[in-house]
Amino acid sequence: MSVRESSSAFTYHVLKNIDQEVINSLTKDQLKAIYEGVSASKPYEKHFVDIRGVIPLFFCRLYFVVLVGQDTRPKIRSQDELRRSNADLLINTVVMMFLSIPIILFFVLFCYFLKVEYGINYIVDFHLLDLFKYKWFE
């Protein structure tokens, strides 16, 4: 017995990876059951939109796949989803920190200029700009 190329592409590609001696040792009923089991789990038949195509170029052929449908994967991926959500939280926190630092600095600078404009002195005869007045700036 051999793997039939007339079967679906998914079933053919799964079964062609099995050693030919193993395929030959199977009965017709076993092989039929394997075909049915593999064919029943074809991922592309469970999608609302399934668009596949090939773009032939001069130097190679490229393929594309567009799948749209309800996510029916089992919840065994919960650990992966938890890890991904934790990574998203970390990335969002770091991005928000980097975005908030310039805003905070702008706010502090704005408050300082308001203080200078209204003549409020927390330390008598001292201004922040006095720290930057060196001989080479004059």
C-alpha cells in the first residue's frame, strides 16, 4: 500500500512522512481509519474564510494563506496565553514609563517657569539657572 496522492493535500503531506514500511504493514481498515482521522482534523476546513493562492515569480513561487474563523483551539494553550499576557503587561509598562518621562519633565519645567514668572522663591537668592552659569556660558 502507498499513500494516495488523490487524497487531500493535508492528509497526503502528513502521511508521506511516515516510513513506507510502516504504511505497508497496515491493513486497509487501519489505513482507512488513519486517513479519516487525519482528514477530520484538517485545519483549513474549519474556517469561515479560507483563501489560498500561489504567486509565480521568475525565480520562485510564493504562496499565501488567509484564514478567518472562530478560535476553537483547546485551552491547553492557557500557559502560553498567560506568558504572553505577562510579556504584554511588561512591555506596556516600559512603554508607558518612557512616554510619561518627557511629559513629567515638561510639567516640572512648566511649573518652574510659572514660579519664576510670579517671583516665588523657595530658597532666597537662588535659581535653578544659577547652577548652569559657569564662566564658559557667559
